[in-house]
Amino acid sequence: MTPTRGSRTAVGTGGTGGLGTAICALLAQTGHRVVAADLGPLDGRADALRAAIPGHDVDCVALDVTDFDACTGAFADIARRHGDVGILVNAAGITRDGTLRKMAHPQWRQVMDVNLDGVFHCTRQVVDGMAAGGFGRIVNISSVNGQTGQFGQTNYAAAKAGMHGFTMSLARELARKGVPVNSISPGYVDTALVMAMPANIRDGIVAQVPVGRLGRADEIARVVGFLVDDDAGYITGANIPVNGGLFMSF
């Protein structure tokens, strides 16, 4: 199936989470056929996602991104039902914090399995079709902590930094195929995960942010929308910081 300009099949992993919901909402509102993939069972989370996007029919698919074979089957089914995937946003992620001296191997492995291996598992399913069709957009949701490091997050920071290394390498592979690959590195955003922090810790983080507040999920989604636009084909291998000035570089 050849999509019309501006109307493509878009898959967002972690699609029922705080960031994922905002991303899927924006993609649906800009005319794409959206599939939100997230760890099942989805149940109420799928209902909540659809309620957040009234008037838009978003397909919700239970998917464990750590399972390569499950990803293969799920993406094949998505293509059969909705057409070839033209947009992939890898937003699935978890934390299992702890200092390295106290970190158990499962804490390390679980974060790598979801946050980094999951990017490979899902992206591998779409690259051939995108390259063959001469169009695709891949956006990987990294993190400011992948740039700066963070106490108690050797696993998370390593995975997020690795995600951008993946982004740059794949961008080189696909640059002449019409498939830009980019990363976004959000700072601290007012998702349930951040809002669950003790108030004193959250206040301490906000005090370090030059704009003086947490980010909003829709602010991240807007950057995704920009990068997946048909006219954004000359931006590839980039990492876009959306962190309120918490980390600045060039």
C-alpha cells in the first residue's frame, strides 16, 4: 500500500505511556494511521489513550519489545492491516535505578533489553520496507541523562547514549534511501514517572532547569511531529535536546 503524502502508518512503542500518549495523539491529529504498541495487557490504558484523542481511531497492540520474534509477528500484522509502516517512534523505556555498586544484574539487563535492544528489535522490522519504498521516518526517544549521566542510572544512561549511537549509524546507512533517523533527548517531563518522585527531589531538579519548570509531554510530541514531516528529509543523525536548558552543547 502506497500512502498519500501526510497520511502514513505510524507506530509508536511505549504508546500508552505519558510521552507515548502525547506522541500518538499528535500523529493521529496530523492525519496518520496510528498504532500504539505497548506491553500488555493494555485494557484500561488503551481506553485512556483513545479517550485522549477523541475522533481518532488509534489501534492499540500488545507488544513486548524485548522479544524479537514477537516484534516480527506484530509488525507483519500491522503492515497487513494498515499498510507499510512509514513512521516509527521508539519511545518504550523503563528505569531500574541503583548505584552500580548495588545494582543487580537483572536491573542492568532489563533496562538494556527494553531501552536499547527494543529499538533494534522494532527498527529491524521496518528498515527494509522503508528503504525499498524510498520513504521513512525513524525517531528514537533518548534522554538528557544519556548526554550528562545521572547518579544511580549507569544502566539507563548507557542505554540512552547507546540509542543515539544507533541513530547516527543507521542514519548513515539510510541517508540515500529517503529515510532520516533522528533522536530526541527530553529532559524532565511531567509524566507519571517524574511526578511520582518525592516532591523535594523533583523540586531540586526543577531548580536546576533554566526555564524553571518541568517539560510537558506535548512539547516532546511537537518535535516528533516536526521530524516525521514529509518536508523534514534533510535532518538526519541529529539529536534534538528538549530539556529547558538543563544541558546545553553544540
